[in-house]
Amino acid sequence: MYSELTRPRSSTPMPAALRALPAPAPLAAPHASRLWLALELPQFPLQVALRGDPSPRACVMAAGDGTRQQVLFANTPAIRLGIRPGLPLGAVHALGDVRMLPRDLLAEQRALEQLCLWAYQFSPLLSPVAGTGLVLEIQGSLKLFKGLDTLLQQMRRGLRDLGYRGYLAVAPNPAAATALARARQQGVVTINEALPSALNELPIDVLALSPAKAQDLYNIGVRTLGECTRLPREGLGRRFAPQFLRELDQLYGRQPDLRLYFELPKSFNSRLELPWEIKHTPALQVAMMRLLHELTAYLRVHAATTRQLHWRLHQADGTSKRQVLGLGTPSREFARLSLLTRERFHREILHAPVRAIELTVESIEPEPAPHEPDLFTRPATALPEDWPQFVARLRARLGPRALHRLASVSEHRPEHATHWREPLASPRATADCKSKLAKGLIRPLWLTRRPIPLRAPEGKPEWGGALTLSAERERIQSGWWAKESVTRDYFVATDARGQRWWIYKDLGGERGWYLHGIFE
């Protein structure tokens, strides 16, 4: 979606949580056993702003003050209109309908941290790079991902799912890998001896120098890294400070490159700012899928699952709407999480436009160990959706209160003998039910909301005609402790059409006859 533009200077701050990490032990010496992969995102600020709604509108970001504002980033539709980085902002609107997007440094900081969290599934040794990407050590992960090609394919696919497009490069040290990625040379260098030939022709812009230092190098005719290394070291150090020489040595693998490693957070929380206000829930699907991809990567790294997703929609009027989505059984499968999310929100009515979406997981559970079948285990028939998953999907679509399970209670009074429980809660057998089954007593499934008085001329109950009572009766005398004492004799009554009814005679109050249940 995004065109390949000249890499802009980024001023995105490093996430505070990352800056506070302790420095790792320095590498003893550069050697071929370490292999680093660099990810460079030249359009990172614009991609962060458009992740929630990658619409085909022409969008740009500008930098500068007043009338000196110039285009800093432009997406593909804007490029098609003839807009390029460096174009004065006043000339942009003359080329077509273009949307100006403000830059949000806090959103970029959060997005960089979430990107590191996502990349943690490929390697536990990774470090952000000044708001434009990250580097990670992948030598120890090659066997797990069945080779470098497979790892790169999975990483590119994952970046597309998250809404990013960037450049990947591999080298024996992080600085060299970053330089190759910044130069858009998505190559692979595996040994230090091959670094000079791979780096010498790169422009000096890959060093991310300050504008003043870059201009000084241009003034003395230096355009590439190779030309820079051929200058006298002593004079170069005096003119550009020893730090510049140290960066060059790290680039060519002559000095160790000390980095701060990213530390995996203990809980998941991700927020995605939308580029414009969203008034209908179907338009939120893209942003929600981005957050779910981040979540599944987090759970995969922890080898964990979760039972609930906590969604929060931040609205333009300053309020927020919270929705808790139950999964039924623990899971981390993206297909299932996305299905339940779509079912839950497809009929949601927004009372105010949404400006941001937040996803939180408050608790996770270890993933159960896979069952190892033995010689006598028959393969189970794989069903497309089991009962807990069906229940979770139905409640996601209809709401958490739309589906419950009827459970029995150890109580003799029929109107208090059942209650509603969660549909996936484990059933509990009661002594009361067992005793009635043992005596051969039956009760109807359907009870009337309230007992219905019956006519009883000459003491014989009628309901649409005379009723024939069964010989056996069930006497219930209970409820005295709750001030709802009842004394009743229940009978199974049959009318002239053969329909059976459950009626009782009140022995403690008005001594009348009442209809209380219906047999199918």
C-alpha cells in the first residue's frame, strides 16, 4: 500500500519501558554464530496512524512551522496525485482531495512497544531502533522455524496482518543489519568477511547522522560508507568525535554492539488510535483484527491461552464503552477469537463516534500439554465446532444473558427447585432429585409462572372439564424457615383429551385446588 520513499529522520522517543531496562552483557567478540535481523519501517508514523482504517484516501503528514510546513510522509494514493516528501504543504491541496493527519508520538511509542512484543515470538533477544524499526538475534531460532527463508516469510506475513510494510535485512551484527535495511537492500550477509563488500556502497544516510554531520561529510566529498572508511581515522575522529569512529567499527564488526534488550510485559494491553471518527461497528473490524494479531503473538510467546477478552471503545465524547467477551474454553487461535469478536460486535449500536480501540487480557492460563495417543487410543473425530465453542459463539452474537442452563436445587418446593446457571458450568446432582427418582415420582418440565386457581364443584377440580386424578400423591411440607411455609398434595390429573396436568390441593391456606405444571 505504501510507496518506497526516502527515509525520513524520525524523532519518535524510545518507549519508557524499554529505556529503563538494564543493559545486557556485551558480546565477547563478533563472530559468525550470531545472526541479526533488522526491520526498517520508513513510513512508521503514517502506518501507525492508518492501521485502524487503511482506506484508499490520500493522506499525508507534514513537518515544520507555519508557511514552511513540508510533506514528510505520503501514502500511495497521495503519491499518485503527484505528492512527494518535501513538497510545500500549501501546494498539496491544489493536487486533489488530501487528508492531513497529525503525528501522535505517544501512539507511535505504544505501537513500537507492541511491535517488539509481536516480534518476541521470533527471538527473545530484540531491541527497538529509534522509532523506525527493531533488530533481533535469530541464529538460535533458525532451527525452530525450519530455516531463514521460512522465518522471513512468516515475519513478512505477520507484518502485513499488523498493518505494516517495511524492509528486512540479515547481517552478523545489529548495526550492519540495520544499515542494509535502511538502504532497502533486503539481502543476507552471514559472515563478517563479507561485510565490507556489502556495506561500502551504501550511502552515508544509513548512519542516521544529524543534518550538520551529514552536511560536513557531503562538503568533503563523502557519499558512501566506503569513502568514509578510507579517510584518515585520526582526522575523522577529531572532526566528528570518537563516537563516530565507534559507530563505524560496530558497523563493520570490529567492536561489540551493546544494546538494551526488550523485556516481555507480564500482561497484555494494546490501544489503537483511529485516524478519524468511526460511527458504525463494521468499520472497526480492521482495527480489531490488528489488535487480535498482537494478542495471539503475545499468548504464543507465553505458551498460554485466555478465557476472556476485554474490549473498550473510546468515544469522541470522552466516554468509553466496555465489553467483556467470554470464549467458553481457553484459546489463543486467531480464527476463533476473530469469529467471536465479529459475532459480538456485528449488531452493536454506537451512541457516539469511536476514536480509539483498546484490548486487554487480565489473566492467562498455561496451554495444556498435548495428549500423546498410545497404541490402544482410537483417533477422535474432529468436529468443526464443539459444544463450548458453539455456546461461546451464540452468546457472543445474542449477548451474555441470552443463554443459560437450568439447574436443580436441593429444595422440595417446585417453584424454588431450579435456578439459572452459566451454560458451561458443571452440573451438580442433588439428593432431592435422586430421592424422587428412587420413589418413581415425576414432575413436569413446565411450571406456570404462578399457581392458577381451579374450579372445584363438590370438591372435584376442573380445568376445561372434569379431571381424573392419579392414585398416588406427593405431599410437600416445607419453607417454614423462609416464612413461605407450604403444605400441598400434588396429583397428576388427566383431562378428557388425555392431556396431563400437575395440580395440587392447598392443605394449609385456603384449601383450594391449583394448576401448577404441564406435562408434554
